[in-house]
Amino acid sequence: MIDRNDKGAAGSRGRRTSLGPNDAIASQLKQYFTSVEQEPIPDHLLSLLEKLDEAERSGGSNGAN
């Protein structure tokens, strides 16, 4: 039988409070992805997205649809 009142290692909300030996890796990955997330979008990619939007608005006459 499962004791629903037993919080065990999972803590009071059902989540583990520690990742054990993976703490350092998880922290570094989170830090890295957060920094990547905050990088600006390169101008050449923004230009390409604008061209794609314009092609969609004009009906996409390139036959891709």
C-alpha cells in the first residue's frame, strides 16, 4: 500500500530538491541555455524572416505551397 503522507526524498510537493551528482551539470546547462536564450537574433536571420513573411503575404509565388 502507498502511504500518501510519506514525503520521502521527493519533498512536500512531489519534486526532488536535489539532483545528486548531476547538480553541477544541471546548473551549468541551465546557465548556458539562459545565456543563449538572451542572445540577439542575427541580422541576416531577421532579414530572411522578413523575406519569408513578405513571400507569404504576396501569395508565395515560388510554388512551395
